[in-house]
Amino acid sequence: MRVVIISLLVFFVAVNGEGEQCIPRYFGHSSFACVCNATYCDTFSRPRVPAEGTFLLYTSDMNINRFLETSHDFTDIIKNGTEEVNEFTLDPEVTYQNVLGFGGAFTDSAAKNWLSLSPSTRDHLLRSYFSSIGIEYNIGRVNMGGCDFSWRTYSYDDVEGDVALEYFALQEEDTVYKIPMIQRAKELSEKPIRLIASPWSAPIWMKSNDQFQGMGHLLEEMYQPWAEYFVRFFKSYQEHDIDFWGVTAQNEPINGNVPFFWFNCMGWTADTQRDWIAGHLGPTLESNNLGDLKLMIMDDQRYLLPDWPVTVLNDTEAAQYVDGIAVHWYWDDFSSPNLLTRTHELFPDAFLLGTEACVGDKPYEVEVAIGSWERLERYANDIITDLNHWVSGWTDWNLALDTGGGPNWANNFVDSPIIVNETADEFYKNPMFYAMGHFSKFVQEGAQRIELTPISATSLNTVALRNPDNSIVIVILNKTEREIEARIQTPQEGSIIVVVGPRSLQTVYYV
């Protein structure tokens, strides 16, 4: 796909006063992207401690702002504001789930696009995501073997019948591409990065259909070799000083049950996943000193809730090895978020984690829409909804794609918060990047969601959290074309009164 640059703005967009400003460029969509190259990239320093009796407000909007910082006083005086007022009460003593974090995926394609840039531009890209002057991701998902966002199909052992895995070996996609990217991200980050591994397909000789794609499942006689394959993967990455925090049992297990499915997949049912975990994967990880890995089931759409976890976690043998339930967002429009709450109520000791989301995946969508504000709104709305329904974090898909939304061997092109233009040695931060930052920059690992209750009808999407250092974060999304005054009554500080501009995303921060 060719990207046509409609116009180059010559002014700077306002951002946090402690950081470098965005250089905006329009690409013909509803808003702009921020341009980074070898010599310049916008930055976003950590929020300062607000003065006593004040709170900080960070605003991004469709027209001009990205992380604009302003300071405001708490007040007990209700001002005459806009025609529309939304009122809320905040109660930090009513707490919900702990937050694990936010992040994106170190796919083969993301790593290839990253390496296509000059060293300085590469570092700007990873600093933007992982450093203290970026949005400080702390989660990174990694494909175990090939996926659709690879430029070829492969596994780590393509030798027919090698059940002993004598020929198991990491591929160039790991050693040349993903591993250097992960290592550099770790160097630039001041926080530990929680890495999550996910497989798309076993070697084809382990499968019923002898293909990476299409309708097919793992042969039962391969249950143990496939579990050993996981161990070999983690041990191989440990040789490169990379440890994983978690693993999902299978990416989108439903896909492999669909006839003619067009990219890497392997079919499971809840029953077969339960049996494989109980009899093979769980014991094998434990016996190889990998029992501390956070094992997640499902890793698929939320319409499978709560039935899939019920099948797996009501089995005591399987449940002893399972820590969490991984969910994707692609069919959220067709299923209620109350399924998340219901699942939490059934299994309060198992965390819920969003492990994949992207836009541009539907046949009726433009794959890459650089500058789309609507895509920021979709991200922010889904994150707020998930957090308000017991989800502990949210993981974007590819960290970086090219201007066509790839590479992708199956032509399954999509959008990304960062789009790389190799020819110009520059990259573009989509509004989606800033949507992620309104959460990841402020919400610390270990934060707890707290009660934020509307006391009048509201057009705003909101969520509130308290960090381990007792700072408070409130995120407010206004998808309307109207200016709305938000009045939030706190238990001690007074009232937070902010004017939420049309088509804007705001983060309130105070200590």
C-alpha cells in the first residue's frame, strides 16, 4: 500500500512541558501523526509531583494536542461551566483488581521494520515505547515460531518425525531480529519487561493436517513432544539472557477449527487444552524449573467466556498449573464485557489479561490509516471497558509495521501505533500510540482500580486507579463532538473540575 502525504505542518504540537514536542504530519485522515527520525523524536517525561492542592491534567485531542500538561486547583466551588455537566464521586477505599501493565508485541515483522531503520532512529523507536522519556511499556508478547506477522512459514523443528527434538533450533527471525530488539528494549527500560510467549502452530508433522494453516489439531501422540518444545524454546532464549514472565497455551485456538483458515493456527477445544495442560504442559514446565511461568489459557475472543475457563479450571489437575485467562478484542462488538466480570466472579484467583488487539483487520477497513483519531478512540474505549470489568492489563499487537501494514506472509495486513517508513528512515506515531500512553505512562504495575461512580447521566468513558505510591490516575475519554464539564468529587481533596474537549482523551494525575 502506498502512503500519500497530504501536507506537512510546520508548527509544533503542544506536549508535556518537560519533553520534546511532536512534529505533526497529516496523511489524509482525521488527525495527524508525530514524525520521528534519526535526529528528532517527541518525548514524554514522567509526571512531576503536583503542588499541594493541585492536580495535573494531560490532554490529547483530535486537532492539536498530544499529552499537553496543565495544572489545576482542587475546588469546593461549583463553577458555571459548559452546558453539559457530568458528575462523579471517587472512592479510593473501594478497590478492585491489580494491574499487571500495558505493552505490545515483538513480532518478526516488528523486529524487521525496526532493523530497517538507522541505529539512531531505531533507538528513538524503542525509547518511545520503553524508556522513561517514552510511554514506559512493561509487557512484551513474543511469537513462539512463525505467525502471520512473519515473512515465511516455519517452526523450530521442521525435520519430519523428530520427536526427540534433536534438530530444534531458534531461527534467524529470533537470533537476528527479535532477540536483538528485545535486548535493546531491556537496556533502554528502567522497568522489568514482562515477556509473554505465544505459539501459533506446532511443526506440521505434529499436526493432523500437515500444514501451518487450515483446519487441523495437534496429534495426541505429539502431546508430550509439543510440551518439550516449549521447554526448548524457553531454554534457548535463556541462553541469550532473556527470561519470560508468562506463556499462553495457544494463540486463538478456535482458528484451527475453522475450515480453510488462512494463516498459522492450531485447533484446540477447551477439553483438549485442559487435558494437554493437566497431563503434559503443566508437569513438563514444572519438572524443568519453569513452573514460575504464568500460564494463561484461551488467548482468544471474549465470547468464549466463561465456558472455556469453566471447562479448564473446574478440573483440579489442570487448574493447579493455570494462572490467568488471556483475551483478544477482535469480536468485542458482538459480546458483552459482562462476560469478563462473570468470569472473574467464577475464578477470582485467575487474572484476566488482554493479550492482543489491533485495527485494520476487517475486510471493510483500510489496513493502515496514519493519523486516524477514530482508532485512538477504539483503543481507549476498549482499555477503559476492560479495566472496568476486571481485566488486569492490555497488550497491543505489532510494535511497528511498514506503510503497507506488514510484512505478513498471509497478506493479513493491519495497522500499528507506530508505522515505519524505511525509505525515509523515519517513523510515524499514530494517535493509537498516545492512547496507550495515557494509561501506560501513569498507571503503575500493581495499581488497583478504584470506585468512580457517575451520579448523573454521562457521555464520558472513565476509569480510576490508585498506584502503589498512592497517586491517583483518572482517564477520561470524550468521543462526542461536544465540550463536556466533568466534576469529580474526591473524599478529601475537594472537587476535580475539568472541561473535556470534543474528541479528546485526558488523564488526571494527583498525589
